[in-house]
Amino acid sequence: MSTLPVIAAVDGSDDSLRALDWALDAARGHGAPLRVVHVWQYAAAWTPPGVLVAGPPDPDEDEVLDQVRTYVEGRADRPVMEYLRLQGAPAAVLPELGSTAQLLVLGSRGRGGFASLLLGSNGMAAARDAGCPVVVVPRPGREVHDAIPAEPGPRVVVGLHVDSPDETTLAFAFAEAALRGARLQVVAAYPWPPQAWASPGELLPSVIDQDAIENETRTLTEALLAPHREHHPDVPTEPYVAPGDAAGHLVAASKDADLVVVGRHRRRLLSPARLLGSVTQAVLLHAASPVAVVPPTALDE
């Protein structure tokens, strides 16, 4: 296993403590140390004129980290832990931590921002820019009205785009399922119905057979899973092939799942900036379970 730490970002909010609990379990499962990080944003440089602000805090004092120490005190099964306070804008500092971690874990929202937001700006920035997988732990009680068939028991869900498969995301999902003794549900959606335009405002009827598209999607799914199944023979897999919106199927699959795994967009020649992608963003906003966003390999970036 990697000796890199699991990093939990905390800010004193209930959301960050839920993320800390998830990170504690993850560090134990990965046999890794847990690094608890509080990014303190010192706002003196951009404070409006005439407003008095306190100076920078004493580096030996941090109420948030003290709260965490108290929160985990007495837990006999906790991993090796270290505490770190950094200064700066969390949306900039947190993604940089990904270069020294195997996982970065944070809550869906922190103390700042608008109460109506389902995902804070720090979580969005970390999921988009970090160099390691980022796990966002949602608030409890998110409702998922639909569900897709699944065997009972622990379950990890992964999205698979058969036309542009991401081997890094698949490998991460298989490894997480193996660590958890869970089955892996693989969601492969295909667009239906296909649309062809005869003229503005006029759609041609499809001449493609839906069963043929579904069978081809299933065949490609099985072929893409084969090498990972060989590497993880103890992980049962459940391919789920269905028409329609991939994001909707993944959100439905998140109900009662342990983890949903999605990939991050590769950079493109005409779009060199890092992008989450619409499916990944929708899953982050609406999934009921924790969501892991896996970056592409360095060559793909």
C-alpha cells in the first residue's frame, strides 16, 4: 500500500467532522497515516479601508485542530495522525495538497458560502484541480427518489463511458471495493434515442436498433472490465447497462452505496483547463453517498 497519507480538510463545521470520520476509516483501510489540515484564511490584505482586523494568529494555537484532537481522543483504532495548519485561500491551498496525498477528503460544504449550496467552492476546486482522488462527503438526508437494482451488502459504484474509458478510475474503484469487501456496480449508460436532424426543427426517426446498441455497450463493458476482474478476482461486479442520462443513473445508484467513483475530464488541445465534466459535477451535487473524483493519469492531463 502507498505510504502517502490520507488528508482530511477540517474547518470546525459539522460537515468537516463527517469528512474526518470517513477519512479515519479510509486511513485505517489503506494502512496510511491521517493528516488533518486546517487552512486558515487571513484576510488582512483585502480588508476594506477603515476596518480593523486582528493580526495573524499565534502559530501554536488553532481552535479547529484542538477541536479535532478532542473529537478523536480515546479512539483506540485510530491511525497514526498528524496535524497541520496552513494559511491562504482554501480553494487554492487544498488542491495543492493532492501532490502529497493518496486521498483528499472534505465535506460538501464548510462554514462559509450560502446555506442553499449543495457543494461549496472549496470542494469544487479540490475535485477539479487536486492531483490525487478527492472524496466529498455529503450531508446526511439527501433524498434520491429513484434507485437501480442492486444486490444487498456493501457496494461501490463506478461510472463507465465505453466510448472513452478511464482505466485509472476503474482501477481505483476496484481497489476501493476490494478494501471494503464490497461488490462493484458498474454503470454504463448509452444515449437513447439518437437524434438526427433533417432540417432545422425536424428530427429524423432513428434507424438504429436499441437492442443492438445495448448489446454492444454490454459487450464493450465486459471487455473493459476483464483485466480488472483478473487483478481483483475477489471483487464481484454488477454491470448495469441502461439508456439515458449517465448522471441520473449514477445518482440513483448512490442510494445506500458506500461510495460512488467518477472520473475527471482529461484536458483537450482546445480546452487546456482542468474540467470536472457535467456528469461528475451533477453527481457531486446530488449523490446521497460519498463521491470520489479520480484525476486522469499525468500523461492524460
